Amino acid sequence: MTEEPERKPARVVVADDQTVVREGIVTLLGLLPGVEVVGAAGDGDEAVRLVGELAPDVVLMDLRMPRCDGVEATRRIRAEHPGTQVVVLTTYADDESLFPALKAGARGYLTKDAGGDEIVRAVHSVLSGDAGLSPSVQRRLLERLSAPEPEPAQPPVPPDGLTPREAEVLVLIADGLSNPEIARRLSVSTATVKTHINNIFTKTGLKGRAQAVRYAYGKGLVRPPRG
């Protein structure tokens, strides 16, 4: 029986701004087969520079770092060095951290409570073309994808059969604009404004601008100013 050739260790750069955490990850990975740490960076700019110099297979990327954060560093690495994959390794698994990182091009996402074996599996998963996601992140993605889309807000229907444009003219009347001012605001002729106003009065039974103003407030088309 032919033995499969031994898989070469994945060459990894670790990026984390906390020295103790960074050195701890490097030490942990040094004890495990299947990975070789070739560099360590203290911020996103340094991570991008090391990728350019060392051409690693994978960057283990923290997100919240000074100068250049993990999301921006991931975006730059994927754009400038597409042969290097990124696995996020962070404390945070909230939507505001997770989705920007994935959109920037990260193929893996782990939280820092992941064990060494889980990190190594994620590294080799992304090198094989799969996603290297922790179970909690997978659940969050499924929840997000299965959540129903919110219904689009429907614009309020103007009262008494007014058209949206007639309601708009009525609001401008209530704001104290004259016919020429309304015409300029709406980029129409003064004659068109007069036609809209005649239609408003016909449909609502109003007589004069004073009644139109009271009507606009009474129907909630205009909110009274807060005192």
C-alpha cells in the first residue's frame, strides 16, 4: 500500500498587538505539527509588510490593532498578495467584527478560546479551499442567513385622495412658502403649483391657506415644532 506523502507544514504569520498574546500563540503553534510560524507582527501595517517579504500561506489576524486594524490589513493582503489566506483570531464574535472581516476576504474566523488543534485545522481548511470557522461563528452565520428580511417601510398614504405631490405642496404651504417659492422648490411652474392647490382645495373642501395649514397639522403631515 502506497503511503501518502507527508504534508508540508503551513507557513504562518501571527498578527496581534498584545505582546503576551502574540508570543503565546507563537509558542503554542510551535508545539504542534502541521504549521510553521515564520513571522509575527504587532499591527496590521507590519502584517502586510511581512506577507510581502515572507509570502506565508496564512496570516492569523487579530482585528483590533493600532495604526492599521485587522479588517483593513486583511483587505490589503487579499488584494496585494492573493496567495496568502487570512484566518481571523480574535476575542470578538459580534456582527460588527465578523461580517466586515469576512467581506474583506478572511476565509477563517476563530475566537481566542480556540485550542491549538482547532487553529491548525482552520489553517489547513482555508489552504484546501474550505472555510475555517469556529462552531459558534458557523451558527451565527446560519442565524443571519436564515433571518427573514425586514419588510420595506411603506410610505404613508396621503389623506382624502391627495396625490403624493399634492401632499408635498400642502406641506410646503404649511411651512409658509408662497406659490413662487413652492414652484422653485419643486422645479415646476407657478401655474402647476396653482393647479395642485386647486386640486387640494377641491378634494379636502378647504377654503384658503389658513385652513390648509390647520389641515396639514391635523392630519399629521407636518409635526409641530418642539418647544
